[in-house]
Amino acid sequence: MRQPNWKSAFALSALLLVSGSFAYWLQYSHKPKKERADALLKKPIPIDEDRQIRSIRIQNAGSSLTLTCSSLEAKTCKASGNGTWSITEPVNLPGDPDHIRDLLSNLNSMSATETVDLSEDSPETRKRLIEEYGLGEARRGGTGAESIEVTLDNGKKHTAWFGEPHPVGDKQFVGAAEDGKLNETTVFLIGNFYKNNVLGKTVSWYRDKKLFSFGREGIEGFILEGSSGKVVGQKKDGLWTVNGLEGDYERIETLLGSLAQARAKDFPEPSSVKGSKRTLQISWQGTSGSGKLELLTRILKGSQVTATYLKSPLLKEDTEVEGNLSVQLDRSLAYLRRNLLLTQGEKIGVTEFKLESKAFPQAAAFSFDGKGWVQKSGEPKLDTEKVRELLNLLSEGHSPSIVAPAPRAEGTPVALILGDAKNTAKHRFEFYTSKGRSWAKITGSLRNEAFELESKLGKAFPFSLDSWKLK
């Protein structure tokens, strides 16, 4: 009996395994490429993900608009990239990055829900159907033609022609052309969403809406004239004053950020701005230069504001802006001056805390030992957690109003003294009530004024130590 040749069998098995593995790899390594190729067949503008887009030309009812990408060398002009785009027809203007990114996204996802196959029809029938679909040569060459043409970095041009609406469903007949030659064997059915979002936009939509090129950090002074009067701001050594008073740094920087980042809503005809009333004016200067702007509103019957416009010598034309820009810029002195009794930075430095009042049997004194607040001495025993809570409220609660002269106190005031190891009385305040409202005065201030306490702070302040007693 012959013995089996195990070496031959093993070699044959190995060969079959290698062949099978190679066949499997060959099939599935090309699967993603095949899927991408199949997906491109459903698109009237097939943009391969490896190709860059040189330009996009939109034709709509007699007008045309061309967008051009200038960052081809940086390889950022792909449909999914963040290229540098500009309008080059009918005018030369910087492009709006966000709106052009949306356009690229729409183009990249514009795919047919169905296709009409005309490959088996006679040339005569094919021509008749193409004309019925609104894609005939006369329609494409007429003034009412609607199309979008994409030129790739290799010079190849893909064009989508929008024809008649489909009689059933929210779809449009769309023809595809490559380098000007219409594909006469396949017609695409594309959702109307794409036509509205690709063709239905104007030059104003695609142009850059950012109005100014400076940053708020370069502004060192401003003069604001709004509905609440005049405010003069000056920045020195990194700190702001307004009308000679200590300014609220965060609120002032937020206002200047809104100024520097102002964006246009639209670019109206000059006749639209006529008859508008000026509501605000602000000028500024600093390391990045100086400037000035006015906000105007146009009002119809009654008191409804219909439009807000911005005029500035820095701009070549008047612009329409969102109405909330007026809200962001029209700030009063009371809003822009410091109206926090304690800033976050000051709170961090507080390690000594004392409450004094003729109504208290003795002062309530606390020290911070690095881990928490500790009551120094005295009876009754108080909840030290209340110290931390009150300091947080003092540094977070903006005063709703600052009144001068200060209202007269009713009842016995409470003194709050804050400091550190070097100066235990760095911050001194007097808290009191008047006509049902809670107030605070800065002890030693030359201004006879009082800060109204924000509701939560007013309720938490210990005008009586009973609320702080340990239970």
C-alpha cells in the first residue's frame, strides 16, 4: 500500500491558502474604491475626494457668479477643505468662508434619488425627452439657464443643468455635462433642496461679512454715545476706566469684541438707508489704528424697528447688520463701570473675613488656613461654609443699579472687612437695607453712592447671625 505524500499535500494546501487570501485581498482592498466610483455615478457633478476645485460658476436666470479658490498650492481647495475663496465675477470680493463651505458640502452631497436611462432610446426620442425635461440646447443656451459649473485643478469642467420640476415629488430634472458635452443617456432626479441652496443665493450671500480687520486687544480708548449718554473709556496698564471710574474689564472687552467682530447681514442699496435715524455712535483708537461707526435704524409706523444699518469711514458702503449688535454696543456707564463689590482675582486673595455690627454680640471673624475657613473665636459657633458661599456671591453678583446719593439706612448696618495676612482690612463695605431693598457702600469712598445687591446676594447676606448659626 502506497503511503500518502504529505509534503505535496501540505504544499498544495499552502498554495490554495495563499491564492485564496490574495483573491480575498484583491476583492476587498478595491471595495472602497468601487463604492466611491458607484457613488460618483449618481452625481451630476462627480467630484473625486482627491481632486481640488479651482472655481465654481453659478448661472441663474441671466446672472452669473464665479467663486475662485486661491489656495491650490496649499492643497486646501478640496470639497472637504478650508480653502481661501473669493468672488471673481461679477465683482472682486473676499468670500464668506462659512457660506462657501456650506456650498461645497451641498455640491459634494448632491446625489440623484433616481436616474432616467435614455441609452436604449433612439436619437430622436432622446432629443425630444431631453427638451421635455427642460435640458435642451436652446434652454441651456438661453438667458434663463440655471446651472452650476465646477472646474477642477486638472482643468476638467463638470456642469449640472437644472431643468423642469418632476411632475411627481419634490425633485428636479438635472442634466450633466463634462467639458461642455451633455450626457444624453442619463438624466438625474435631484431634490429641490439642492437647487434652492446652490442656485438661490446672491453675491451678498457669498461675500465675506466680516466688516473690520482689527482685534479688540489693540483698542486702548473709546468714546461711546448711545441712548444712556456718553461714556469715555481709557485703558492703562491693562486696566479700564470709564468716565474716570474703575471699569468692568470683562464687560468692556466683550463690548469691544462685538465691535471688532461685527458682521454684515446684507449690503443694501443707498436708498434703503435714507430716512434712518442715528441711535449710536462709537469711535476708538489704539495700536491697530483708529475708527468710527454709527448705527442707524429705520422705523415704520409705530415703534417696530425694521432694519439696523452701520456706517463707517472704514467701509466703502453702508451695511445692514443684525439688530442685536445695537444691544451689544449700546451700554450705559452703570453697565460698563465696575459694579461687582469683589472681583474674582480679589476673592482669591482674601484670607481674613470679619463681620461687625452693633446688633451683633461680638464680631464674627474667620481665617483661611489653606484648607478651609476657620472661625477665630466667639460664640455662637457659626457655619464656616457660609463664608465661602458669601464670597462667591460677592464676586459673581453684578449690582442691578448704583444710586447717588446713597439711600438712607434703615436698621443697623453691618460692616464686612476683608483682607489678607499683610492687610487684614484691604476691602471694607457697609451693608444695610432701605425701603425693602439691600444695599452696600464702599467704606472710605469719596462718592456718596450705594450698590444695590443682586437678589440672591441680598437674601444670603447675614444682617442677623441667626442664619449662620450651626444647627
